[in-house]
Amino acid sequence: MKSKILPALALGAALFLPGSASAEAPDPVEIMTKNFFVSKVSGSSQTVTMVLTTGSGETRVRKTTGYTKLQKNGRDNTQVVRFLSPPDVKNVANLLIQHSDRDDDIWIYLPALKKVRKIVASNKKDSFVGSDFSYGDVIGPKVEDWNHKLLKEGTVDGAKVYIIESTPKNEDVRSSSGYSKVNYAIRQDCHATVKADYWDLGGRPFKTITYSDLKEVDPVHHKWLAMKVQAKNLQTQHRTDLIFDSYKLDPGLKDDYFSTRYLEKEQ
Amino acid sequence: MRSVLPWTPLAFAAAFVFVPDAWGDGEGSSPPDPPRPSGSIESGYWSGSRNLDDRDNLWVTRFAGKLDSRVTDYFRFHLEARVWNQNSMSGAQTSHGEFRELWFNLELDESTEIRAGKQLVTWGRADGLNPTDLINPKDLTRLVSEESDQKLGTWLLGGTRYFGHLSITGLWITDFEPSVFPLPPLASGAALARELPDHRAAQGALKVETTGGRLDASISYFDGYDHLPDLTFSGSTITLFFPRIRVVGADAAGNLGRFGARAEASYTFQDKSVGGPLPPRRNVLSVVAGADRSFFEYLNVNVQYLGRYVPGFKDPDGISDSTTREFAHLRALLIQEQARIQNGMSARVSYKWLHETLETEVRGVTWFKGGDYLLSPRASYALSDFVKVSLGADFYNGPARSILGFQERNSLGFAELKYGF
């Protein structure tokens, strides 16, 4: 069964953005909070290509189209993702309704069965559709679940960044995320993440996610999006490239798009 | 003689096609999408048939094509056709083709839509075994690796009205095709006849459903003909017929922590006017309830209880006439009524490997009383984004007079190569 892992490709938009610029913000919690909200656009539609590459160079390509809409609380997203290819998952579609205070609601449409099925939300550390992104990477960590420390300031690709070390506040967060530590490089001008280094539960370097081709997709609210994101597993050398082929800020999306009824509309 | 009634839904849809303004094609509508073809070509080896015969070493090649098009924002059509060829080592060859689906979908407004034509309709939230899924017949003898591919399209006209999370669906089923099912070999000299219902278009179904909240659930009602046959006999002639049934159903699905819970039940009111030497049909309560949970990221375990309750059940062994008793046993297998209370379970364990390019699964079903079971291991590996190889097997076992045991001759293995586009 093509199951529960696909949900949030459209959410890619959410994770990979920065926020409104501020001059100096030495408080790491404040930096991470701004980083969290920089991803929260009111609504969007996009098509995304995901390329999975093995250590020996063999590639698999998945294409999706999707929509996101920010809920009234300004934190949680509602999103639909539909697979366009490869053929065996074409029209598999997911509806994800995020909840800050409880497990997310997820439905999957399985075209072979002509059936919408409610499924259990994945563990945060689970792989996202077999990629090198975890489900937690895609929906983004909660700022309040982690301790944040400003390690230093530096430069990445010519841009000034804060280097923030984040460690889990408790064992639950540690085990559910699968990370013992994350170092984020966050741009000082717009608070976008440009790089994140992850360590596994044994303290070994685990993976690196890099964000490039940053664009200010909502100039009014200073929302930014990385059009290319790469996750590389340092232990297996497997990597996943996420490329936004198109992106449109779309705050007026109808609620009908975010329904199980819409999932069944094969394209 | 075939009536024209099955085509009525298409004629209905055509009326809208030729009235362009019917869709309110005004400001804000999108340009039509060109038809999008997709499909697959499969070829595979099967060690045996699913027809309770001794045919073995079969090669099956199949082409499946789909065409989808959104004509306007409010109108779209869908076509799915399949052609396949089956060869045995002895040289026997059969070829078939079918339109599995051919329908038009019309949105009358934002909350109402109508779908007309040959369709697949799937009802029920249990995993794989759905007592409320009564709209479509199946070809249970078809050599396909996925059980869902055994489902056949049905001509119908359906409409759904949405009220937020709530919806009401009504179906007018305009034709009847029986399921294709395996029958044990008949005694020499016996003849088989088949009686199809006279009023095929007099069938309908209704479903009220809620989805999109914490709990998904529905209640449904079906009034039509059973796709699986009952039997009667006279002399040496066995007659298969398809009795009228009225079925009230309900299902629900929700999450309890890390568990996904599902339940589905139906109560079937039988047509007791059916005469003959065999006892009258009995009403049946069917229940499927269970849960699934994921472990270690890629391991998923799904377990369900299966139950059937037949009030007024009469054991065929209580019939004094030996001929009638034998037919009653055969009938008990066909209509799956072997005890007043039947308990069983199903299980499915799946695991994904190598970034989900390799998928493995074992499915099993058993009925406790007879101890009969079906075990179906499956593995598929995506050689590329377009080519997939699949291996699998079905092992039936149990007493000859048990639901799964009598299909022991349908045990088989297969290997398939599939190209998708």
C-alpha cells in the first residue's frame, strides 16, 4: 500500500523560508521564532520535483502539485499534495490538517482502491515519502520544544548568518525527532534558514540540509522561500533534492480544495 | 434481451454536454485540460489459475489505459479500458477486453455533483474486507496481483450533495452483472444453469457520510441483487440465481493515539420467498473491526476481527436426504454460511525498504471454526520510476468444506513485470 508518508510536500514551502528582517537579534529564541513564522504564508500553490539520488548516483524522480492554507491561529497549515509521477503513485493524494495541540489529521486517497482513508500521523523522525527529509523536517520543529543557543555569527554564501545550536528539551522531543542536536545557519537579514546540520541520537553527524535560491515570495509580509532544498545523509551518502518548479502566493484558495472530496478528483 | 437502460446515465450526461451554458462557463473558469492518457503494460507468469481447475503455467499480458479530461471547471470525463491475453503452456489462448470505467462528472453547483456512466464505487472503511461494498461485481478468477483489480465497473447514475463535512449520495444502478467466481467441478451428468434477475434497473443505494473531522463515518442502504449466486437444483440441473437483498450498513474510522481504528458492519435482509428444496435464506450480520499501527518507521501491522452471525442457521448435516444435503453443503460454501456464528481474523504486515523502492507484505485471513486460511505474501521492487517487478503467492488451506479450504486448488505463485506511463 502506498501509505502514509506522503503528506506534506506542499509544505515544503513552509519549512524553507525566512521572515521579516531585523537588524540585530542576539536572543536565539527570538531568532528561531522569527525563523518559524517566516514560513507561514497565508496560502500557496506549487509544483515540486523531488529527486532521490543514491550514493552510487542512481536517481528516482517524483513530481507533485499542491496547495497550502494557513489556519486562523496563524501557526498551523492545511495542505493538499497530489503526486503527478511516477506512474505507480500518480494521483495518490494527501490532505493534512496540522494541529499544534494534538496529532495532525491526515487522509490519503488511493486511486487503485478509489478510496479515501484516514491514517495515523507519522512519527516526526519517519522518512518523508522515502526521502532524506523526515516528516519533522517538513512540518518544522516547534520552537518551544528545543533549547536554543547562539554559537556565533558567520557568513554563508556571502550572507551574514547566526549559527544557532538547538538541543531537545526532553527525551520525548529527542526520541520523536531522532536528533540529539541541530545547528542552524539563519540569515540575519531575513531570518531564513540557509543550512542545517543534524546529529543522530548517538551524537554522530547524520545529515545536512541546504537551502538555496531564496526568493521573497510575499514582499508585503516579507515571507521568503528557498526554491531549492537538498538533504544529504552523511552516513549513507543518499541525498534528496527538492525543487520548486512553480510557486504562487495564493491567499484566496477556497476551502473546498482542502477536503477529502477534492482528493478524489483525479488529474 | 439486453435493455437500453444501462446506457441511460450516459444519455443523461450527454444532455449536459450539448448545453454549454449548463456549466455557467463564465468569469474565472479555467481553460479545458487536454485529455491526459496514462496506463500500464504488464506481463507475468502464473503457476495456476483461480478457477478451481487444473490449468497451470499460465502467461498473462495485460494493457490498461486511462484517459481523463476536465472539459470545463464543472465537467470532466474518465475512461479506463483493459485488454488482456492469457496463454497456457498447452497452447490454449484466451483474449478479453473491457471498458472498466466510462463516466462523466457534472458539478451542478459548488455543493452538488452528478456522475453518470460505468463506474467503480468503493464503500466501506475496513481494510480489504468490506461488507458494505456492494455496488460492483468482481471477477474472482482474474489473474491480477492486486485484489482491487478484480473489481468490475457498473452502469449507474449517482448524485452527491455536500453540506460541509456531511454528504448524501444516492445511486440508481441501471444494470446487473454477476460476479465471476470459481465453482468446484460438478459431478458427471450434472448440468449448470444461470438465471439473471428480470428487473436489473430496479436497484439503488443511499449513503450519508461525514468525513474531514476527527471521526469519519457513514451509514448506507442498498436495495438490489447479490452479485454472488445462490443455488437451487432440480434433478441433475443446478441453477445459479442472484437473489434480491436489502442491506443496512455502517462504518467508522478514527485514530486512537498511534493506532488507526476502523469498523464496518452490515445487516442483510434476505428474500425469503425463494423456493426450492433447500432451506430459505437467512438474514446475516457481518462485522469487520480492527486497527493498524506503524513500528520502526516502515513496519505496519493491521489486524481485524471478522464475524458473521446467521440467526436461524440450519446445519446442512441435519438434512436427511443425501442429495439435498450435498447441495446444501455446496450452497453453504457459495453464500458463506457455515455456522450460526463464524469468527475469524485478518492480518496484514508490510515493510518498505531501500527508500520505499522495495515493498514487502504478507496478508492472511482465517476462520477459526474450520481452521481454514489464506496466506498471501507479496514483494515488489521498482527497477526504475517506470518499471516494477512483483512476486507473490496465495496459499489456501483447510477442510474441503470450509470457505477458504475449498479453494485450495487456487493456490498459486506469480511473477510480473509492469511498465507504467
